[in-house]
Amino acid sequence: MALIYEVQVRGAAKVLVHEVSSRAAADLLVYRVDSRGATHNQDSLWCQVASRSMATSLIHWVSHRGAADLLVYFVSSRGASGWQTQHPLKGRL
């Protein structure tokens, strides 16, 4: 389940994320959803939450890909989302 809360301070984040411009360069293809229930057991379905206490992942966006723990590319359909690589964060978002 990926309930995402964006933190402004890098040190408060559990995952440093960088958005790439090419789907081929991404570790994870992400589809944004509005419902928390839709994200159950799906790292690739992200629901942004308003409260840090509701989140399963605290992320911070980084501008340099080399500083990121996770490279993401946003897709326009749920079916296109998913992991593209074997990644240590798989199942942990």
C-alpha cells in the first residue's frame, strides 16, 4: 500500500525520489489514485495523504537522480504501473 506523504526536509524522508523523463529509466512506473483503498498491496499506486500519520511512505523529491533512492515515472493508466527493476524498496512503500 503506497500512501504517500511529501516531507519538505530531506532528513525527515524515508525515501528520496526523483522523477525521470523516460519510462525506460524508471525503477517504478507510478499511477496516482484518489482513493486510499485502491492502493492496497500496490507499490505502484500512489495516493497522496494529508497527514504524516496516515502515510506508509514519507518521501522527499530530489532534483538529482544520483541522490535518489527511487526513480519514478508517472503513467496514465493503472495497468501500465509497476516495478521495472528488482529493487530493495519493492513491497516497502
